[in-house]
Amino acid sequence: MHEYGIARELVSEVERNVRAHAGVRASRVVVAVSPGALEEESLRVAFDTVRVDTVAARAELAVEHVALDAYCLDCAGELHVDDVAGFRCPECGSERWRPVGTPGVLLRSVEIEI
């Protein structure tokens, strides 16, 4: 599961943020996830596993779902995809589309206890 690798990177970045701000621990970690990037429940399990004995040990993980920017291969329309399963272009009805960039996970914020 690549969610464990993502969770390790998130915890490492949280630790860097807490140290950079002379904090004691993180109380909340907010991530933005685009459709198709990962399985949310798998990320939660992985985060719970890798955060043990770190500054994120008691942090809440908040997941925000964000649209994936894409374009239609048939009409070249700009798209905002909320769910990749069965998505069709709202302009022409085509199922042929490509993401702009890479679906992924972005660390949005870390609430730090000083």
C-alpha cells in the first residue's frame, strides 16, 4: 500500500513543521486529497501506525477532498473531477479525459502546540 509511504512523508513533514516553530506536538494535521490519489481509510490506518512515538502521536487527521483538474480529450473542455468513477465531461458526455498534473495528497496545515 502506497498509503504507508504517504503517511511516513506526512509525519516527517509534520515533525519538521513542529520543530521549525519550536512546538511541542501537533494537535491537528489537515491534508487535501484529490480523487484517485489513495484510499482514505488506508491512509488513516497508515497514519495511525506511523505517528506512534512522534510529535503527531495524538494529532487528529483531517482529510479534505478536492477536485482534480483535467481536460476532455474530445472537446478540450476544462474539467473539475470530484469522483473519477464513471466521470463524463459535462459539455460533451465523453468518458475520455486526462488529469492536469498528478492526483495526490497535499499537506494543507498543521496545528502546533507550543
